[in-house]
Amino acid sequence: MRETSGVHVRPESPFNFTRIRNESILSTDQQIEKLKEYKATLINSAVTGKIKVPEVDSGC
């Protein structure tokens, strides 16, 4: 360990990098699942008329 201003700093090891990467992937996967739930709820609310969706002119 190297010392910086009296604080011991552990150099990044491959194990630490792997752990951090795995935690990041897990967090991203959890965010994706939450977005999928939100999307399904939003679609359901629009279909059942709980929210009003404005019509868009497609220009056709």
C-alpha cells in the first residue's frame, strides 16, 4: 500500500476492478428492469384511459 497524506491507499487490483464492474452491471440491470416496469405501467395507463395521450400529426 502506498501512503498519501497519512492515508493508506490500496492500489486497484484486478479483483477490485471485477467487483466494481459487476456491481455496475447489476445496477444497470436493475435500472433497466425499473424502466421496463415504468414503460408497461405507462402503456397500460394510456390504453385504459387513465392518462390522455395527445394525437400527433404524422404528416401523411
